[in-house]
Amino acid sequence: MAHTEKEYINLSVELATSSDLRWNYDNQIRQKMASNCRSQGIGRWGDS
């Protein structure tokens, strides 16, 4: 099946957008957990 370049661009933008949103959401949760651990003195889990 032949796709036009425009269709490929639209598809990759959709994929990038949805995965970016998911990644940002995951990252926020990890940062929250990491800062909770730090404030409780548990350690530096989740830090890079």
C-alpha cells in the first residue's frame, strides 16, 4: 500500500503526540514519587 508523504507525517505526528503525552504523564508520577521519597528521607530513588 502506497502512502503519501503527508500521510506519513500526519501519522508520525499523531504517534509522537500520544507517546509524548504518555511519557510526560509517567514522568510527572515518577518525579512526584521521587520527591516524596526525598522528603521522607528514604533516599534518591528515581533520580538521574
